[in-house]
Amino acid sequence: MRIPEKIRSIVYSTAAVVLLSEWMAVPAQAVLAPYLTPDSTVAELHFNPGIVGAGFDTWDRGGLLPEQPWEYAHWSLRRYIGPPVDTAVAGLNLVVDNYNQGVQVTYQLYSEEEIAQDPSRAEAQLYYFPAEEPGTKYALVLSGNMLERTSRVKECCGAVSQLHDMGYAAFILRYRTGHDLKDNANYEDLVRAVQFITDHADELGVQAEDYALVGHSAGGQLCGIFGTDRMGYSNYGLPKPGALLLAYPIVNYMYSKPCFFYVYDGAEAGDYLAPGDYYYNVELAAEVTANFPPTYHWYGRNDKTLGLIFQPLQSPALDRALERNGVMHQMVVYENAPHGVGVGTGTDAEGWLYDAADFWEEAVAAQAE
């Protein structure tokens, strides 16, 4: 039974490629790319002319273990994404809408010369979601990842749809993952993204100051590093974030550090892993100073992922450090909010990003006084 299903999936995916080719042969203004629904299939997502034409990457696995075209092809987005499907699809349709309106969605973060020096830099991209009105504050959104797999569609698309509804401009950062993680590549991408937005704020229609970094899980840890004196914004002459808005952030990688050190950074026996050498060895709670940005963060008591790396050394430790250093902060603990729930649909965390945005506004107002 499985073989015929796989064959049908391959045929289906091949047909989708053919249909996409035919679509792209039609003059750009002749027809608009169709919108997605929660009942659209994963194949329809991957080969949607608006998504592909905009350059938005919807493949959630890295180069070492790439997602194959036949995987999940017949799954509905409702099944593929899960409970946050409505907000995630709304975010995907913002991509389609911007493509249909001729708005550039995708920006490469590195020049051709830089990519020639390190081809993995070609994977670093910034996806732009303009606000309805120019001159607004912006949020830069980072997904979590599990080595070779990211949650960009589930977490980031849902977040940008809600941020757009609140009137903000938003960006999604596609940072390097998996086998391209060496030498702090993912953090280098975050720094470059903020540099790019800051340098092009006028043409992007955003305020360069008072921005928010929205990070999920491992993406939350990268956002936290950006707030530190050791490796953060001040080292690059960049504006201080108006706020960090962190969903179930990793604060301390604990037992995972040697895995990253040896597998991704090519360490050999006897090599010393010093604090600050690599992003995964930065323990955020130990790096908080009075210069750390205002921080809103949350996690669920039933978060099994954080439980595996000792939950007391995650958000609770970060919150104590923020309090100790006089940094404006708010931690929320939910009874039912498993890891990876994004905007929290169907859990106690549902609506958290709206509360976090209120905190962001309060933080910016407090800093202006």
C-alpha cells in the first residue's frame, strides 16, 4: 500500500512543478497568484506561484537532511501546521498579497562577493511584511529550530500576521541552520539583518529605533545574545532594541553544548569551549547587565523540551537576572503551553503576542521619559 502512495505523491509533486512552470510563463500582470487556505495541501504551499515568485522559503528542513518533494505533499496545512494554522496561513497570504502587489518580499543579506567566500550565506534571507502605514516600528521575528529543522512557517508566519493586524511592520529572518551553524553563522545572520534594516529604514518605511526582536526557542536565545554586552548590539554600533519578546526561549543549552561544539564546529579532543566563543555556550542569565533591553518572556509548565535541559535554568534564571540588574521585564508562566506552539492557539498562551506588544509599547514609552 505504501509504494503506490509514494508514487502518487511523486507524480503529484511533478505535476505541481509543471503547473508552476506554466503559470510563470504567463505575463506577470495577467493573473494573480491564488491565496492559500487551511485546507490547501503542502504541495500547493510549496508550489504556490506567489510564494515561489516572492522567494519565500517554505521548506522546513536544511541541506543535510532536506525535505523531499513527496514528503507531506498531500497533507493539508491544517494537519501540517497544527492548531496555529489560521494565523500561519494569514501570514503566508501576506506573502502572496505582497507578491501580487509587486512588493519585494525577499532580501539577500550578503553580497555576491561574501557568498562566494562562504556559499552558506546564500541561505540567509530577510522576508519583508510592510505595515499599512509607513513610518511604524518594526519587529524582527526568528523561529526556533531543531538542528536541521525549523519552525518558520508555523511560528513566524503566525507572528507576522498578528503583528500586521496590530499595525506593525515585520520581518522574518531565515538564518542558517543545521550543518551551516558553524562559527556562529546563525548569530552573524541576525546581526546582519538588523544592520540591513537600520541602513535601509527609510526605503522600507520603518523606524530604525525602538524595534522588537521576537524569538521562539533557539531563536529566542539568539535574540537574547543580541542584548548582551559581550556580543550584542553595542558591539556593532546598532540601536538598542526597544524590547525582546521571547516565547519559550532557550537560556542555557546545558548538555547540548558538546554536541554543537564537536558536530558543527569541528572541535577535536582537548579543545576548550570558552564562554562567548560560540552562541550555544552563552548562558543568557549570566550575561544580563543594566544595558540589557526590556524583556517579555514566557514558557509553559508542560514544556517537555525545556524540561530536558533543566527548566529552572531557563526562563526562571533569566528573570532573576533581569530583576537583579534593574531591567524592565515580565515573565509569564502558563500551565498548558507546550514547546513550539507559536502564537499559542488552543493553549493557555493564546494571545500572548498581543500582551507582549503592549509591554513593548510601555517599554518604549518608559525609555523616552
